[in-house]
Amino acid sequence: MTLYGHNQSLYREVGEWVDAGQVIAAAGSTGDAPQAGVYFEIRHNGEPDDPLRWCVPSGRASITGAPRKPKR
């Protein structure tokens, strides 16, 4: 599951599946954010996980694959 925060506008519904390249929100500065930006979080088995473990070298997120091991 992924979480996105500090959005100015949301273009998708909670629980909706999205495809690579789809716009899901417009960045904003809600809450305590001092400037516009995106808060991004991945949860695996209900716990926060390092998003870099799920990224492939192209910089796109892997939705169907297992997380890759972090480089040491």
C-alpha cells in the first residue's frame, strides 16, 4: 500500500488501482509542510517500509514484483 500526503488536490479515490504514469494528485503544502511537496510512504504488511527497496533502476515503482534488496 502507498500513502501520499500534503496534496492540494486528489484525482483518485482511496483503494483505487492506478497505472504507471497516471496523475494521482497535485502537490500542496497542507498540515505542517512549510512548502509544497509530496509525502510518499510505502507500507508492507502494515508497517512503513523504505520506498527505495521497491524502486527499480529506472526510478519507477514496482507494483507487482517483490521488493529489491537495498544496495550496501
